[in-house]
Amino acid sequence: MLIPHAFNLEVSSPGLERPLRNPADFKRFKGKKARVKVRHPIGDQKVFIGLIGDSDENGFELLFEDGTNNRFLMDQVRKARLTL
């Protein structure tokens, strides 16, 4: 016996709220909903939620429900993840 006592093994995956860390992630998940937190406010806002649009090695576009969009540079982003 390798482990002499009972234990629970939990396995998880990034799944629905997968972190988006690099340009390839944004390209891979184009059209998916994302939550983006920026390092410094844009206007008076630091958190943005929208669909991932076009992306390249420098940044990505986020499409909002009201039909507008915004381009974010990768170095502006503090944290980004897929969301429901």
C-alpha cells in the first residue's frame, strides 16, 4: 500500500472560468464571454465584460452588449478570464 490512510483526490480544470494569460488564449477563445480587469481605470471603470473579438500579439478587442467595443493592450490587463 502506497498511502496508509484514506484520502480524497480532487482534480480540477480551468473550465468555464479559465484564466486568459497570453495572446494565444484570446485568439483561441474568440467569441467567448470574458471578464477583464485593467491595471488603471479607463474612464472610471476597471472591470469590463464582453465577447472576445479580434486579437493579435499586442492585444485584443472586447465587444460589449450595447454594440460598442474597446481594444485592450496586453500590458493594460491585470487579470482576464472566461465567464458565463
